[in-house]
Amino acid sequence: MAHPNPPSLMDRLFPQEDPPAGQISSSDDLSSSTLLGLLSSPGIYSAIKAPFLSSSSRDEQLRSNDLYRACFSTFSNDAIKSKAQEQKAAEADSLEQLKEAFAQEGVELYTSAVEKLAEAKQEMTSEISDFANLASSMAADIDELFFNLSYPLSKTLCHSKNFPQATIEAHLANVKEELKKAESELEVLHREWLDLAQLQEDVRQELLRMEEGLLADGEGAEEDEYHADLAAFRQQVERIVAESDHAIEEIEEIYKAESSAQSVKIIKMLVD
């Protein structure tokens, strides 16, 4: 809802009053009764439009123009004493209006200044509070960062869904133990592989000796049956050797996969 504009200082000083019906006020009446009439006299404008003279004759010129006479006649004690009681009451009312208008303007100016100062103080307090909160948050982050940098890396806690919470030192110790176990298992498998290779070589040498013995003894009545048994034995040995080789290859693949997985886990743990 729009608020009506407060009256200005000029409106308070010089309220507009409608003249009574059938009465026409002349410039002579206004000039002799109120401050507005004095300031509205024709001689005022001629005095205002008059050019300024030099400083030596300026006082003389102001004394002779209508503006000086109007102001002097309004505010002079001698003029007030020489006028009638009604004119004194009118002039006193004009001065009272002037005093009231200045008082109201002063109150409004003071109130407006106080409100603006309160708003500025509130805004400054809010900005100071926001800055204090930001500074406090930054200080907390800096303290946490400094604590993390000053704390030994080996004592830093790590946790994940795949392994329990512990320090980096404990995780590295566990990984070291797992690597030792894997190396021990690999060593056992390597010895088994060497034993199988030696067994294969022994079987091959035995077959060669058997063939050489048959050739030296000549052909017998049961040569065909012997060769059949020998061929079956050779196939059985070759099957055992093939199965052993396949088992060794599977073991090597499992070992490689486990080693790769452990290496990736260690690297990921250190990076995270």
C-alpha cells in the first residue's frame, strides 16, 4: 500500500490557506501580515535579480532593496513592537511554525540517521560473524592437515571393505607374511616338480635299457606280448608325466595370479 508523502519543509513553513469567499487578498495585505506575504512582495524578485556589486558597496545595496527590508521588518524587535496586537500574534505564529517545522525535520533526520546506522551495524556484525566462522573452519582444516602431515605414515590407520582397520605398518607386516607363505609353497611345488622331472628321466632311461636288452637277447617266443606290455607301460608313464606337467602349469598360473593380486592390493592400499 502506497504511503502518502510527508509534507515538505516549505509546506510546513508556509501552509496554503484558501481565502474566504468574496475576499481577494492583495500583495499589500500579504506583505503587511505574514512572512509569506513579505517574501511574496514584488520587490523581492527585483532584489534577487539585481546584480551583485563590489564588496565595498554590497552592504549599502542590501540595505536599500526590498529583501532586506522584508527580512528586517519580520525579525526585528522594533518592528514587532510597533505593530498591532494582531500582527504580533500572526508573526509569532509564523515563527512558531518555523520552529515546529525545523524540529520535525530534525527528528526525521535523526531517526533516519539512527536507522541507517543500525542497519550498517547489523550488516557489519553479520559480515564479521561470517568471516569468523570461515576463519574458524579454515583454522580447523589447517590443524587437521598439519596433524596428518606430522603424524608418522607407518602409524596411519587404513580401512577397507576387504580388510580390517589397522595401521599401514600392520598391513605391510601381514602382506610380508603372506608373501613368505607363498614363497614357501612355491618352493615346495618346485621341489615336487624337480622330483617328477627326475622320475620321468629315470623311467626313460629304464625303457632305453629294456629296449637295448631285448635287442641284445634276440627275439623270443613272447616278444610280441612283451612289446605290448612295454607300450602300455610307456603310455602310462607319458600320461603321468603329462598330468604332472599340467598340474605344474596350473600351480604356476595360480601363483602368478595370487602374486599379481597381492601386488595390486598393496599398491591400492598405499595409494588410498
